[in-house]
Amino acid sequence: MTVMPVRDALWTGTDAATACGAQTPGGVDWVAAGVSIDTRTLRAGDLFVALKGEAADGHAYVQAAFRKGAAAAMVSADVAEAGGPLLVVADTLRGLEDLGRAGRNRSRARIIAVTGSVGKTSTKEALRHVLAAQGSTHAADASHNNHIGVPLTLARLPPEASYAVCEVGTNHPGEIEPLARQVRAHLGIVTSIAAVHIGHFGSVDAIAEEKARLFAGMAGGTAILPRDSDWFFRLAEFARAEGVSEIIGFGEHPDAEFRVLACDSDDTGNTVSALAQGRELRYRLGAPGRHWALNSVAVLAAVAAVGADIEQAAAGFAGVTPAAGRGARRQVMLAGGSVELIDDSYNASPPSVRALLSVLAGARPGPGGRRVLVLGDMLELGPDSESLHAALAPDVESSGAELVFTAGPAMAALHQALPARLRAAHAPDSARLAQRVVEALRAGDVVAVKGSLGSKMKVIVDAILALGEIRSDRGTRRG
């Protein structure tokens, strides 16, 4: 018999109703241990929030939520025979925001907000990992960084947490500031500024200005900024205008307070020497690629700013590894050997593809193996999309890739820009490319897969995993 862990109370019915200004048919004599917006992942004891989306209306799933053991449900419409107590509000998204604000208001945690063109989720996860060893730490399990994910993260914030890390994202102008004002962070990190989602912004200048809105409403606190970036001083100016009292730079620049001095990368991680406010540290980072080393000094800056121990945090970096879809590495057993899969399929932009290519260059194929690259379209790049895809060709060649598979209309430009010896195959989409990829793989290969989420490169990841037995740090199972 499996014993489910006992979860602490997060919301009483009275507190939740007060936070949302809700009517309470069924009463408030209940306690919720969590907040859920999806019955597929809902746990017994959660408060279910019935959001209305483009594809589905959560009100249709209220009864299912109660059958799974929901403590209560937040709704904005009548639900006949719901099956449990309700919080009735005018709009459930606004109700979730109100619940998030109440969660933030009662919190005693030191709160860190993270944004950036690339690296924000990895930085959030590294912060969660190293801070959790020093105190109760809250962060979203997934990349919950939009108008739903941010209030959901705050609504789930335990009152007793010592630290909280909130990821804040955008793909259109005007999205970050309202989220930042909900978070009201004590410190904010901008990981990078690059031409990501530039199709919606028009210029990198506009992207930098949008990212700087992270500091809206902070009225004090600390901004941690990429010192190597051309937009460092512009970001600092925005931060000071919002009342930020301290600016800290990170990166490789000689004026960065938290600086990478040296980074020795191999196929399993990095050995990093860093300067942290005049103190030299040396540590092992369990994720390969120089971009991870740069993220790590941003993390150390944040750890110092919240008053935690940076030496303990540096020692904890050895346990930081890439997540599934974000560079996770797995061994897939074939007849006669194995293939190493680098799964970076969650998202893609020109800088993040180049970061993957540097990781692929450092990978070590087995006997008879090759470096194999599979790329899907980078989306939301605007009118320069074709040239931005084609411009990856020199970096692909430098990575040592011997076979390059591409999927999608935009990646056709890269396919044509590559030397003929590297062009393995191109297809209009990932589904039609998958079989070509798996048929080409052989024991000893290292295969890296990347593309924007809308390119659905996970289809190819799943096809590779289905080839055989999968071994990872979490154990062994059959694919």
C-alpha cells in the first residue's frame, strides 16, 4: 500500500474567500493543501480553479475535480451538482490573481524574480536547488511564467517559505510589468537580452525595455544584470528609475561583481572558477556548456543578495543538471551499444541554439559514433527569420555535427546554407522527419534535438526514446 505524504494547509476556506471576495455556496469549512488549474494533475485536497481558455472551459471539469478529491472549486458560473463547496467570483482568472496577491502579501519569503531572453528557467531551477539546501524554497515546478503561471505560483506560495523564485516571461510588449507588480520581488535577475520573440517586438531595444519592466513596483531591492550585455547600462537606468537601490553585474566582464574567471567544460558539466565580490570560488557544475557557467554566477549574486551562504550554494551546483526538454541527457540502448540523446526540445532561439551547439561540440561519441543534430523552426523571429536560420550554418559546422536533420519551413533556409555533406534530411514538420532520424542512428552516436515549442520536436525525442531501454540518473525503465 502506498502512503501519500501529508501536505500542510495552504488556504482555509475563509482566507481564500476573503482574498477573492467570493460568494461561498457550500460554506467555508474546508482547507486546501494546494491550488490546481488542471484536473489531470490535481491532487486530493487542492483548490481547483476553473479557468476559461481558448481550447477548454474549466467549469466543465468541476465535477471531475471533486471526484478526484478537490477541497473546493473557484468558479464564475453555475455548476449544477458540483459535488463540493464553491468560491463564486466574477472572473476566475481575476480570482486566481487575487489569490496570488494574497499569497504574496502574507509571505515572509525573500522573493527573487527572474526574466531574460534565454536562461530564465534554468536559472530559476538552479536557484531552487541551491537555496533549498539553506531554507524552505518555493518555485513553480514548470515554466509557469505568464499571466496564469505567475499568479498560480504566488497562490501556491507557502506562508512559511524562506525563499521564493518566480519566473516572469513575455512574448508580446506590455506583459511583464503587470506580472512584476504582482510578484513585488526583493530582487530581480535579467539573464540576457537577445533577439527572441523579435517578431512581436520589432527590435532588441524594445525587448530590453520590456525585460526592464521586471523592476516595476520593487521600490528598493537589488537588480542583477548581465554585465557583458550591450544593454547593461540601459537596464540599470530602468531599474534605478523604478527605485532599485543596488545594481550588481554578472558575467565575464572585468567590472562584474560576480564574474566567471575560467570555465573548463566537458560532456558532463563544467568546472568553474569565479570571483564573487572579491572572493574566489571554484566549483563543479553538473550541466555542460559555458552558458550554464554564466547563469551560475547570476545565481551566486542572488544568493548573496538574499543573505544566504554563497560557498554552500557553490558546492550545491554539482547537483544542478538540465531538465527534460532543456538539455537533459539520456542513454538509449540499441543492439550493439547505445545512443546518447541531448533533449533540448522545449524551445529555441538563435542564442539558445548556439549554446546547444557548443554542448554538442564538447560531447564524446562512442566508438564508431557521430554527432547528429536535429533542429526545428525557431519561431516568432519576424521578417528576418530566414536569414537568422541560415546564419546558424557556421556554428553548426563548428560543432562537429556530421549529420544535420531539419524540420519546418524556416529551417529550410539552414538546410540550404549547409554544405551538402552535412545535409541528412529536411522535412516540412517533425512528424515526417522522425522516422528518418531514428533510421539513421547507430550505436555510439550523440544526437541533439532542439526547436521552438510550436515545432513539436518532442515528437522526435519520443521516437528516439522508443528505440530501446532508457537509462538516466533517475534509474532504468523500458521505453
